Amino acid sequence: MNEHSRHYVLAAGGTGGHMVPAAALAAELRRRGHSVALVSDDRGVRFPGLFEDVQTHVLPAGRFGKNPMGWLRGISQVRKGRAMAMELYRSFKPAAVIGFGGYPALPALLAAFRMKVPTVIHEQNAVLGRVNRLVSGKVDAIATSYEEVARLKHKHMQKAVLVGNPVREAVLALRERPYPLLEEDGIFRVLVTGGSQGASILSQVVPDGLALLPVHFRRRMQVTHQARIEDIDQVRAKYAEHGIPADIATYIEDMPEQLGWAHIVIARAGASTIAELTAAGRPAILIPLPIATDDHQTANAKEMTAAGGARTIPQPAFTPTELAKQIQRLGLDTVGLENAARRARQCGRPHAARDLADLVERIGGGTTGMAVAGGAD
């Protein structure tokens, strides 16, 4: 490590939406010679391929649902997690703690406040999440992925810095590849993905919707469809019935490669999905998850849709007929699809990891360790 190297703690909930941007920042900070530790839950520290060579720590993290009876246990878990985080900070001496949302980030940030360690939070969605809302008044900076972020209080906006949502290097590399050539008699590739868990609604609607497209398109279509395990047989039978070649899997391991070849993507509107679509420049039909907290997926889809890089269909209106109609409005000709791809790409923020690391270094640059305050109470 060089003389300017520092230690940073990244705290994130264990879902891909939190872990992927945290991993991208970790890679960038380590490239700059810094040391990084991860604080998460059991899922996060086991997340495949992201933090395998980074020191990881599991902290208790209470959840606060609608039932107040569970709050006492939640508060107890948070206090326990905060004490463990403070113990970590005494030995690791972080220059800053960076929270990516999710309940496991809360005790790590509370410990940082107590020990006067500088803090940054990163919000992946277009609506500030629960934990980030809770701590936004006390953190030193709020890194955002969108120009407009709902639920961010006006008095905290001066702390907000637009950086974008970091994506994996393999996805970022697609930005340098041209949109795949769509020839008159060539293959038309469709990628269908419902996020890490799949989405049954996509399996129910998409095969029948694609079957309604003009016959000359249907005959040269190749579909890659991620489906839940309980839906696979039904989805396979539907594509076979319509004569549409399709590869169906519960998990797509080579997602960056599939995204690179896709002419159009049909997907949920999670933060990581939008970040990857706009980084790569791929047109999309987006079906926001209706039960997402604060309807944040609908908010995520707005910028890309307004730019002309996507069409959004609310789930109650998501029928085979509507899907076919919106695909045709997006464009079924080379010019239309290439225009939509260009507009999607213009929404991308390819330097998100770099800009977030710059912010983190700036916030954490004034300390070589931290001021050690009193113990846990």
C-alpha cells in the first residue's frame, strides 16, 4: 500500500441491488491502493463472485416491520450490531464508512456516528430507501443514482451528489461494443429477466405477447428467458406451442454476454437492471414490481422511458396484447431499435464507481483513523 492508502468499511444489505454497487466501489478503492472491509448479513458475505478476497463481517441487523411487537427485538439486534461494529472500527480504523442501504447497513452507520467516523450513503433507487432516510440527516454525503430522488428532504439536498449506480466491469465493457446488427433475415434476440428471483408474471405473459408480433419477426426470434423453477415447464411448453426458439433457465450465469447480444430486453425495473441497461445501451420493456417499497421501480423506470430508451407497462396493464403493442412502438426496424439503444445509453453513468470513489476519498480524506468516543451503551 502507498503512503496515502486508507481503510474503508462498506455496509450493505445482502441483496444484489445493494451488493453489486458495493463490490464495484470496493474494486475501485482497492485499485487506488486502499484497504476495504465489508459489513453485511449472512446472504451478503456469501454472495457469489463479489467479495471473495475482501475481509467480511456479519453483524446482527434488526428488522422493523409493521408489527410493533417485533421492534424491541429489532432495537436489541441493532444495538448489538452497533457494539460489534465499534469493536471492528477500533482495530480497522476506517477513514469512512459507506452505507448502501438495507438493514445490515444501519448498525454500521450508527457505530460510525458514535465514533465520529465520516459517513457516506449511496442510494441506488429513485426513491430514498428506509435505512438511508433514517440516517440521511447525520451522514456527511448522500450519493445518488438519479437526478431526482423522492423522499430526500429538501434540507438534505445540499449533501446530495449525483454519481450514478456502479455496475460490474463486464457490463461496463459492453458500452464499447456496438448495438448488435439487426439484419433483414438475421436473428432477433430477446432477453427476458425478472431479476435474481425471476418473475412469474413475465413467464405468464411474455411468450403469448411475443407470439402476437408480425410473423416475419416471430420466425427469426431467439429468446433467453429467466424463469422461476416452478414456471419452467409451463414457459417451455408455451414457446414450443408458438414455434419460438427459447433457452429457459432459473439463473443466467453469463448475463453480461446475454445482455451484449440482446436486441431488446423485457425486465423488471430494479436499480441494478436499469443501471446495466443504460450502461450497455439496450432498449427495454419495463414492468415495475408493483409491491416494491414506495413503488420505487416505477420511479426508476421514468428517466429511461422519458428518454425513449424504454417503454414502461404497469403490471395491471401487462397483457400479451399490450406487450406486443409496446414492443412495436419501441421499434421493430433497425433504425427504431438503434435509436432506442442510443437513447438508453445516453441515460447511463459509466463513471459511477470512479465518481463514488472520488466522493468517498474526499469525505474520508481528512482522517487517518478516527476519534474513538465512548463505548457502547
